[in-house]
Amino acid sequence: DPAGCEARERLLAQGLLARLEEMHPTISSDEEKSSLIFGAIVSYLKFLGVRPKGGEAKKPKSNFFRMKISGKDPQGKARKGFSLPGAALWGRDPHGAEIRQSKGPEGEAE
């Protein structure tokens, strides 16, 4: 049965495409090369009529390829601590220091 054989082949190709999409971030350290190979395979499978299953086609692909992480933190970007917008109204430093400004001469000698 040619239609049944074609359907099984398409199902197998969809499974392989799904596995390839899962494995892609860990394929090799040379991301440019692996991204080109991945793109070529996906383009060829789509040319043959193979589409990814269900929800995967709906996912945004803008952040699909992971970014390279360098050993250094980018200079000029300092991490800020958690702060609340109204922390100054409560008399607290927004970064957690419990230093309060005194409003009068408390505890001073007369």
C-alpha cells in the first residue's frame, strides 16, 4: 500500500525532526556550523512535506538558538538588588540595609 508506506515514512520523519529539535542545543560547540546543518535538514524535511507535530509549530522560534555564555560578566552591567518602588516611604534602604534616619535628637544627652 503506497499511501500507508508514505504515511509511516512521514510519521517517522516527524519523530526524527522532533528529536533533532530537542538535541540541537547540545549537538556541538561550534554553534554556527550546527545551526547551518540544522537549518538545512529542517528546510529539506519541510520541502518534502514534513511538518513538526502540533504545539511545536506554534512556539516562537525567535529565541530557539541559545546564546554563547562567556566566562566573564559583561562590563558596565552591574546586578541590582531587589528593590520595591515605595521602600523610601517605609524608611528603609531599598537593598535591605536596616539603617533608618533619625527624625530628632533621640538618645542624646540633655
